[in-house]
Amino acid sequence: MDWLLNLIPGGGLTVIAAAVAAAALAAWRIVAKAEQAGVNKQKAKEAEARDRNLEKLKRADRAQPSGSVLDDPDNRDND
């Protein structure tokens, strides 16, 4: 094993520094992916809310009056 470490400039210290750097990079990527997953989850929630809102608008477009404004008991203009 020593002959392998002798091939690397700086020896064991360089290997340790590279391992620490690789571990830090891996941890950073895990955190970045977790944050991206949270962003995607929020976007999915917003898309569902937007779809529900569009469906409500479509239903409201098909609404028909149930009677006349003059027949409305809450019409305060008749007083």
C-alpha cells in the first residue's frame, strides 16, 4: 500500500484532503437535490391549485340564472 501512496505527490496528506473534498462535494449535492425536490413539490402544489381554479372558472362560465333580479328577495333596490 505504501508504494501506491508514494505514486501520489504529497503522499497520504493529499489523499486525505481529496477524500475530505469529495465528502464535502457529496454532502453539498445531497443538500442541493433536497432543496430542488422541495421546489418541485411547491411547483406541483401551485399547479394543482391553478387547475382547480381553472375548473371553477369553467363551471362559472356555464352558470345560468335561476330567476330574475326582480324576484330576488335580497335585492335592496326594491325597497
